[in-house]
Amino acid sequence: MKQSDPRRIRRAVIFDMDGVLIDSYQAHMEAWMRLGGQLGRPITEREFIPTFGRRNKEIFGALWPDVPDADIERLGETKEATYREIVMACRPTMDGAVELLDALKAAGFLIAVGSSGPPENVEVGMRCLGETHLFDAIVTGRDVTHGKPHPEVFLKAAEKLGIEPRFCAVVEDSLAGLEAAARAGMAPVGLTGTFARGPLSEKAALVVESLKELTPRRIAALIDRNCHAAPAAGS
């Protein structure tokens, strides 16, 4: 079957920021580990991994459930400030990220960020990429009530873009993010790194080792298949 030209139908790609456009895994882990040291309650990487990509309140609930709610916001701000310092020092953009964004924009795709992180973190990521003009919509943790795997962040991104969810693909590195994309009725694309191919394959329509493996035509084909197969979104 002949593939459709990506430029002839309006489609969108929504990217998570952490671990997808910005190689932020080590920076987040180091920031959480520093906070654990300050609290006298160190954590291991094994404990950190399941929390990656989730909102701070949920992470505190997983790592230190007895921390009072009144302290979570203050401690979370401390951790995020540490994270931003680390990221700005090394500017760890993902290999192929800028090239993919440029190719998608040239092919007529709408592009958005759908992140659970605070807007200040997303802004730092944008500064690292140097490609802020390419994004048509940005949704951060401050814009949503529910964290991933709830689909709210991606549904809000589609709403901001003015496009139906079924015409969207989501590029994610976390299991929670892929589940959120599927629940939103979008085509979920998994990027290895935070998780291995096996677990990602259970939730993604496509798994890649690098953003360099993605092209506008390949993403358009995924969206087209999803349009024919996806149930109603927003469950």
C-alpha cells in the first residue's frame, strides 16, 4: 500500500521532555539522591527508576511516604533547583532530537511538549535544545491535575494544538507515559534508555533505540494505523 505524504494530512507529535528530548535521567537521579542525602534517607537507582517521569508528590509518596504534605512543596523546589543546575552545566540534549524536530516541522507536523515536570524545568530543556520556535504548544505539570499514566497532559496538548487525539503520536521513555498516550487514544512511541525494549514493547506501538530512527513518514504511518484502530480517547 502506498504511504500517504505526511504533509497532506495535519498530524502532531507530542514529546515528553525528560529522557526524550533532554537526556535528563542522570540529572534527575542525582538531584533526588542529593535530596535523600540531605534528609538522611539515601536512595538507590533501583528505587529511583520506577518514579522517573512522575510528579514530585507521587515520587515522595513512593520514596518517602511519611514526609508531611506541608514539606513536600519546599523539598520538591529544592530538588528541582538542583536538577536545573545540573542540566544547565552539561546541556544534555538527546542524540537526533534537533534533527527530528526540524524534519517534522518541515513535513508540516504540529509539535508539542507534554511533560509532568514544572514549567521552569521545561524552560531549561528548551534552552538546551535552542529550538523553541518549533513548538506549537507546551503543557507542563502545572497545567494538569492528574499525573501520568492519566492521559490529561496529552489530551490538553492536543486541545492546545487544535487537533484530534487520534491524529497524534507521543514519544515517551517511561511506561507511565506510554500508558497515558494509549489512554489518550494516541499512537505511543517508546524510546529506550530509562526502560529496556521489552517492557516498552508491551505498551508502545513502536520502540526505537534512538530518535534518529524516527522520520516524519514513519510517524505518519503509525498515526494512520492508529486512526483506524484506536477507540475513543480520554478514558
